[in-house]
Amino acid sequence: MLTNTRNVEIEWGDCDAAGIVFYPRYFAMFDASTAYLFEKALGCKKIAWTKKYGIVGIPMVDTGAKFSIPSRYGDVITIESRAIDIRRSSFDIEHRVLKDGKLAIEGRETRVWTGRDPDDASRIKAVAIPDEVVAALSGR
């Protein structure tokens, strides 16, 4: 599977009163990392590929993480993101956070490829992920 790797410097605003990253900030980093993975796979930013494929977006329906090593202001972490399972209209993303070369966090997301519901335009509905998107995320 295609993997996107990016370095993130921990900012003051990422940290809590204990001086470590406040855990919800990692989920924001994971969301951005998923967008960067798709950008690498599809060759354009999220706003462009959602228009290209006529979708509303890829909302998250499940998420979680296992935290092993904390990070603090000024640390630089590496986030590796890849699709690990792609189904008809949903897919799983794995995020591995490395700090000083050690596995610090294992994160995961399940997302759904969605379009407007043809019966009710105020609602969204899961739609099939195009083959070319599956191929791109698979590194083919």
C-alpha cells in the first residue's frame, strides 16, 4: 500500500497543562495526514479530488489510538499513513507516529466515501470508491 510520511513539529498550542500533547490534537494531525495521503495518491488537494469524483467527502465513522510515548513542545514526530483495507465504499487508514525512531502512537480511522443521497439532497450516502482511487491508494 502507498504510504505518506510527514514530519510534524509540536507547537505550544498542541500541549496541555502537563506539557505533553493533548490527545485530541493527534486526531487533528491524523485527519491532515489522511488528506496528505490522498493528495500523494491522487496528485491534487482534497478540494480538487472531491470535485473531480463528485463526492461530499470522506467522513470518519470510527477512530482510535494507542499511545505509548508522549511528545512535548518542540519535539518533531513523524507520521506514516496508509490505507490498510479498502472496501466498496469504506476504508481503513493506519497512522504510525514515530518519535526518535520509536513507535509512539498507533492510530486508526475508518472513513466512508460519500456523495449526496439522490432521494434527499440534504443527506449524504456511501458510494462506491472509484477503481482508480483504490489503485492509487494501493500503490498500483
